[in-house]
Amino acid sequence: MKKVLFLILIIIISGLSGVIADRYVFPRLAATEFFNKYKILKKTTEGVTVINKTEQVYVKEETSLTRIANQVSSSVVNIISYPDLEAQPKNTANSKNGTGVIVTSDGIIMTYLNAINPENSRYKIMIHDGKNYDGELLAIDPYSNLVFIKINASNLPVISFGNSDDFKAGEKVIAVGNSLERYQNIYTSGVLNAFNPYYNLSGKTLSSSEKMEGIFETELEKEALCVGGPVIDYSGQVIGIMGSLEKNNKTDFFQIPGNKVKIVLDKIIKKEWDKTSLLGIYYTPITTSFALVNNLPVDKGAMIYSPSGQQGLAIISNSPAARSGLKINDIITKINEEEITPEKSLSDIMYKYKKGDEIEMTIKREEKEMKIKVQL
């Protein structure tokens, strides 16, 4: 009797093992890359569905703007510009609070022109630790509209810029402002729409050789509260400084790219802000579509231009451009063999030179190429 029961138990166990192997083990082996080449295992998968377990992993995006902006927040300052009654006794301008950033540890503050009252004003600077300082206007850079104010302080936390050439359209960004009537950082987020290489800070329809060209465009709320403050990406890298401009009866908000800001700042640190060169032309940057429509011989460069066709409105009288013999409708393609492109505008290239420098321009005039020397 015991032998019979033992045999039955072996049969049951063997049967269950066969079912398990047939329904679970062999189909899974046959589904693998190593075993699926064996025909005997392929047959075991006929009529069998293999379900592989999957798991969903949720990665939470950083939602705290203050944490993202933490590394730059202490470098943001509040600038109060108020009437200087000693310089202008009848000055009736109201005081104004604006945003600025610390750019050197020994107290140079940078902001944008529209964030302050620049004329006949005095300045108070409030910083993150509750201290406040008297500020002295150091320089206004006409090329970028960036303003520099000096305070008597040391060991200050300094803002640093990432490589703005690395930032692309579609990236999320955060603007930081501090323009209330007390020290309080303001945060707003949005998306970097595009780099506009043809936007010129002249505020006119035409570009000016003395004004920066090329800015970032974004979609942000409360932009007016952040003018003069930093704009950063979600890794905390500073991509630029918020600016604004009255153009065509409306206010445009934009960001001056960090790489351009660094060039301006370098001149300020070297105390060369009064040595910037002057060329003296108005021009239209040549785009592919502009070249096609106007049947131009080149698809990039800068064409000296006036809608009225008058030489005196395209070239400033007695300027280096006028003295060198440049003419309306001349197309400037190179400066000292450096090619003018959307990424390197005429005004950006010219900003590198100083008063007194001599440059050589390559131009197209009536389809003829020539070189003209210009004493700046």
C-alpha cells in the first residue's frame, strides 16, 4: 500500500512539474534571445502569451523656484534711485526701486538703464543681509544700456554667467527681480522662445552701429518687476540680464545674453568704458529673405540704409563712416577679415574696437567688392 501511494505522489509531482514547465518555464526561456533559436522551445510558446511585468517610475521635476535660484539670489540687490536736490534743486522726479546684481566682490553693481532714474539721482543699495550702502554712478554703457554703480563694500557674493551660446529655444527659465520698496526677491518662470539675432537696442526701425544687436526672447509674467535682474535656467546657470525697450509704442522685454554681458563687464573692470569706438551708420542686417527680395549679391552682412534714400539719414555727419567715404546702400561684409553673420553682427564686432583704432572694411558697392580703411 505504501508503495502505491508513493508512486501516486511521484506521478502527481511529475505532472505538476510538467505543467509548470510547459506553461511558465519554457515560454519564458523561448522568449529570451539565447533560447528562441531552438525549435523545440518555440513550439512551447504556441498559444501562450508571455506577460513581462513593467513598472512606472515618476521623476518629480523641481518645483521650487527659490531652490533653483538659490545660488544667485544673494547676488541680487535692490537699487533705490532718488532725486539729487543738490545737483538739481527743482528736480521733481520720484524715487524708484529697481533690480540689480553684484558683479564684483568689491562692490560693482550692474543693472539695466530702465530699472533706475539715471539723471540727477542718488542711489541707495539694499543687499541680501539687510545692509544698505550709498551708491555712486560709475558708468552707463550706451552699446548695451547696462548701468554700473559702485558701493564701498568687500567680500560680496558675485553673480556668474554660464555660456549663453549653449542655451536653446524651448528651455525653461526663471527671472529674479527685487524692485519692491523693501528687499524681497521676486521669481517668475517661463520658456526661452528664441535668440533673435536682428533685434537692435537702438529703439528704431533700423539698426545702429553703436547699439547691441541680438537678444533672447522669452515668455514670462511680471517682467517689468525683473528688469535689471538675472535670468537663469533650471540648473541655476545665468543666461542673461533682463532688459526693456520702448519700441513702436509698446514695451519690449528681453534678455541680454550672458556672453555679451561679459564683454561689457570686461570693459568696465578695465576702466575702458569711455574708449568705445564710434562708426556712425544706420543699417539693416541682411537676411536670406531680404537678399532674395532685393536681389542682393550676398545673403549676410550689413547694408547702410535709410528708407528715404537720403545719405545724411544713413550716415551721421562728420562721423568716421562719413570721413572714410562710405555710402548709402554699401553692403559691409567683413571688418578686418572678420565676417559679419547673424551670430556676429556689425555692432557686436565694432564694440571690440577703441577710439583711434584703424579698421579695414570689405564692402560690396554696385556688385563690386572693395576695401575701405576707417579711422575710428
